[in-house]
Amino acid sequence: MKKKFLMAGLIGSMAISATSLAADAKKPLALWDCQDFLAVQESYRPIVVSYAEALNSKAEDAVLNVEGITKKTPLLVKHCTENPKIKLRDALVGMNKQ
């Protein structure tokens, strides 16, 4: 149980550093569009995806699927490139339903 909280804290702190690299660092991650996600350096995108997934999940689902994030990141980049004006949260929810 402690490992889950430690992992969530580590990911959260890394995501905070990743959000500072975005085009508009004052905008909360929950309000990002796909174009904001695409503005992040490529190496930080999996961190942003993991943090956004954590924001979208319920407290009961406190397990982070690292393999799923590494598979989901390139798909999300493709989807966001095709639809830069949609909300990042909506893009992730749509991908999770597939």
C-alpha cells in the first residue's frame, strides 16, 4: 500500500516539473487542450499522460498501469495531432473506452 502512495507522489512531482515546460504553465492540467499536450517535450509526454490518467481515475483505482501508458502515449499523440482543439481529458476518456 505504501508503494502505491510513493509511486503516486513520485509521478505527481515529476508531472509538476513537466507542466512547467508546457506552453502555458499557469493552466491546470485538467484544463489542457491537446495542443497544450503537444507543446510538452516528447520525453515528458508519458509523465503528463500518467498524471492526467491519475486525475481522471477514481481513488479506488489507485494502481498505475505503466505498460498501458507507454502504449497509450503514441496513440494519444496521433489523436491530438489530428484533433488539437479537444480537451486532453476528453481524448483520454475516449481512448479508455476503446
